[in-house]
Amino acid sequence: MRTPRFIGVSLAAGLVLSSAAACSDDGGEETAAADLKGVTLEVAGPWSAGGGEQANFQKVLDGFAAETGAKVNFTSNGDTLITVLSSKIPGGGQPDVAMMPNQGAINDFAKKNWLVPLSADTQKATDENFAPIWKTLGTVGGTQYAVYFKAANKSTVWYRTKAFEDAGVQPPATWADWVKASQTIADSGVAPLSIAGADGWTLTDWFENVYLSQAGPDNYDKLAKHEIPWTDDTVKAALKTLAELWGKKEFINGGQQGALATDFPTSVVNTFKDPAKAAMVFEADFVSGVISENTEAKVGTDAQFFPFPAVGDSSPVVSGGDAAVILKDSKGAQELVEYLASPEAAKLWASNGGMVSPNKNLDLSVYPDDVQRSIAKSVIDAGDDVRFDMSDLAPASFGGTKGSGEWKILQDFLKNPADVDGAAEALEKAAAKAFE
């Protein structure tokens, strides 16, 4: 069996080596990448230019193009990616490869026979470069369909150092301390929180962190599979907890209505631009990329983070991820996904910030600062104990569709945080339909 292409890592030394060639089992040398001159690949994904993510992923695709000679075109479909792909696939108009941000959609697509199984080389690369949990997440019915290229630590709260200093507060470790610190910051004349309510996925991340910490991992797993209803007392308790921050207009930049008009990149910029509009923004590690790309603030000094405060006995650790799948078994598609399983590909984005790779053979020194390095290390160190984003595990119609399901219901709850019972009932109705 030959060595997979694009893999050039010495495990003993922990050094990323040149991927120009790989040694075959007989000691000879073989070409590291296929010759794809004249081949054009179409790739779709959720990343847009606003947060710098599209530009960074383009660098990865450019790296593949430089090695293979292929031309790779990327199209951003934003939050409508799953809907767009679902409309195109039946007619054969789908791209060759898609970067899927929703585990539930991967399961749905596989069951509809819309995905192409990955090659033996890509499976071997996954085994060598990732903890087993990531291969499990990319496998449906015993067949691997996906490579998780990008992970996220979704349990980080980012804050403007000066705002904390001016208000005389410290990063909180518990939910009660967070509410107290928010009140102190508000009393100092600054909105404590910038919330990206226009992007419903950010609100699901809020809920999941509260729920995991408060209800515990067993209930988290049960709710993710809809083994307990969304009208369960544990869900209502989490919503009531969220309302302690979401229910105070003075805690949110622009109030609840302002939050519902704020998208994710803007929520970050509002926190770290000069003059700033808020002291904190909750979201995953990729916040750092938006800060670096769109503000003058320096990550690690002007901008820092603390773990999502503990609501129950311990702080939660929720992870998300974007996975490459093949939608059209065209020439070069398998090679591209195999490339995305390599540390070489991960390095091209990770070195620019705003990305955590689950690739355990990526040298952590490539990350641009200690903050991002420590976040990446926490994901790698978690190994198979990672708790995956609940909304991404659900069917896309419930957990991953703009304007409907959990996204829309939590937006309605942000608008009216007093209606806990109504939100729980709406969530259960939508979940029951999606899990039929």
C-alpha cells in the first residue's frame, strides 16, 4: 500500500516536512500530488468575505492548485448553503466538493445517496492525522463521507481589555459572576454584550453552552438525539438562565432589537473597533480572525478571552466543525478532499489565524499567537471527549436552516426572553417534525 499523497509529517520530530514527494513502501519516491492540469473544480461553502474566512480558505485552495495544476473556484452560499445544495443536487447542478457546516445535513445527504464515499487514501490520512471522533463524525452507516477540515472551540467569550479595566471587573468564572460583571460594566456606561442575533446559529451556541453546563453531558446527548423533548424542565431552566443576560436591554448593544439586526462579523467589530460599542462578544475561536482582519485591536493584549462561565459544576466545552464532502465524483474531487486531510492544507489557514484545525499532526507553532495556540491545543487535547455542537447534529431543517427551526425560534426568544414556555413548545414542535 502506498503512502497517501500530501502527507509529510514526522511524528517523532513533530515537524511539518515538505510535501513535494512521499516515499512508497518499497523505498522509492513518488509524486505527492496528482497532475490535474486542465481540470476545474467547483467548491461551495458557508464562508463569506466579511469575516476574512473566505480569503483564508482561498489560500488553502490556491495551495492545492499550485501542487496539482487544477483550477479551483469557490462559491460562498453563507447560511443558505444547505438549502442551495439541496435544490441543486437533484438536477445535477451541484459543485464537486462542499464544505458542510452541519453534521445533521451530512447524515441527511448520505441517506439520500447524495454523497460520494471517500477514497482509501483519504480514509488512511484521516486515521493518521485525526482523533477517532472526527472520523466517526464523518461516517454514516459505516462509510466515511467527510473530512473535518476546520474545528471550532465554541466555548469562548472575547472581551475588550480596556473595558474591563475601566469598569474594574475581572473575567468571570461562573454564570452568576458573569451577570454581576455585566451589571457593573453597564453601570459604567458601556453595553456589556454585543450579540449577533441576526445570525441564528450564534444563538444556538449560547443555548448549548448553558445547557451542557447546567443540565450535564448525559442530558445534552439525549436532547441532541431528541430522546427527551424540548419542553423538558432542563430546557426551560436553560432558557430561564439565558434570559438573565438576554432579558436586560441595557446589557445588549442596541437592545434586543439591535441584536437581531446585527450579524456575526459586525458583533465582533462593534466590540473591538475604536470607538467600541460593547465590552464582550461570545462566539468561537474564529472571533480572533475577525478581530485581526477588521479592527486595529491586537489579540492577546487589546482583545482577550475567557472560557464560557460555568452555569453548573463546570465550564462547558462545545465544539463545531466544517467538513469536506464530495457531491460529484469528478476528476480531482477525491484528491482535493485528501489534501484537506493533510497538515499542509491546515497550515495554510491556521498560520493566518481565525481557524482551529482538528489535525493532531499540525505543528502548533504555526498559529500566529499564544491565544489561538492555546485554543487549538485544548481541542487537540480533548481528543474523543469533544462534545459536538448540538444544532449541527440535528437534522438541518431544525438546527441548520436560516429563518426556521431552532435558529428562528431562538431569535424570537431573544426578542421576548420572558416567554420561556412558548419558546420551549415551539422548539419541541419543530424538533418533533424534523426528527420524524
